[in-house]
Amino acid sequence: MKRYHFFLLAGVLICQTLIYYGLAQHEVIPDARSWNDFPRQIGHWSLEREMPPDEASLAQLQPDDYLSRDYVPAGIPARASLFVAYFKTQRTGHAPHSPKNCLPGAGWEPVSSSVIPIPVPRSGVVIDANQYVVRQAGVEMAVFYWYQTARRTISNEYMAQIYAVPELLVHGRTDVALVRVITPISDGSLENAKNYAFDFIRELFPAVRSYIPAA
């Protein structure tokens, strides 16, 4: 970890400790719907199969609820793997971590990493998402992920923890979800994988936000 990131994270943890357990006595734990009831049909993308739990990710994340599925679009040879890890509160010490910590442990080698904007015109937002390309045994995958709260999307895991402090003080909540979408890179075309992922994410986003309502 870079020195700057180390001190930033240390400062965040100290502030969280003081506020979570000192100043803020009451937290609203949302009565969230089960992510198992998440729509099987997302625009023109349909549920293909429920995926078995990613044991490594679950062991590291320890979410309150999660979703792991494959979706396919009508008439197009594409696939999008969706994983959501939802935390009702971050005051228990459990919070979302970057997939960059989990995927290498599963044997995937990092190829490239960047933050890219994903416009969602229907919802009037632009998601700042992480684009993370990984490779294993000659197979490449494009990974897109972000952190979703009731009021914002966040690309950086440290910023997600920083934003949890004012959310607790103002709105009484610290719930957050890690949203991850993976598309295969066929014939070496990252652009095609990105286009499929963007199409799925644009259809997906309104449903994700409805499962973390502001009220």
C-alpha cells in the first residue's frame, strides 16, 4: 500500500471509530428486500443461471446479503456475470472491499486498471466505475465495479468509507452495496466486452438503486 493511502485509510478508520461508537448513538437499519428477489429480467437481458457462492469473496466480505447470477441478452452471444454484496451497516466492522483483493487470490492476474464513466441517461446519473481487466490461462475478463449507497455511486473503497460518516450523521445510515459486473473478452476485443457491460449496467442500474431506497 502506498504511504499516502496508508495514512488516508488510518485517518478514515480513526474518524469512523470516534463517530460510529462515540458521537452517533442511533443508526437506521433499513428493512431491505432480499436480493434473491432481484428481477430475473433486466431489459432485454434474462437470467441464465444462479451462480454458486464465490466462497473466497464471501469469506473476505462477509455481507448481510448477496446476489450471484449470469444474465444473457436476447439473440446476442454475450454474457454478464452479476455479483452484489450488500451490507446493512458498516458499524460492525464489515464493509465492501475491492475485487482487486479477491480475484488475484482466485488465480486471476491483473492486466490493466482504470476508472471510467458509465452514463445512465434514463436515471440521469454517470457512474464512476472501476474497469479491471484480468487474465487466467489465456482467458481474459473485463470487470466493472462500484460501491452503491442510497444517494450516490462511488468508485473508490476508501471514499465509500469516508462518505459513510456524513451519511450516518445526517441520515442515520451506513448501508452500502458492492456491485460487480464481469463480461468475457472474446477475440481480444475489450471494446466489445465493454459495450456489452455498459448495455447491461444501464439496464441494471435502476433496479439496483430501487433495492437501496433513500427513504
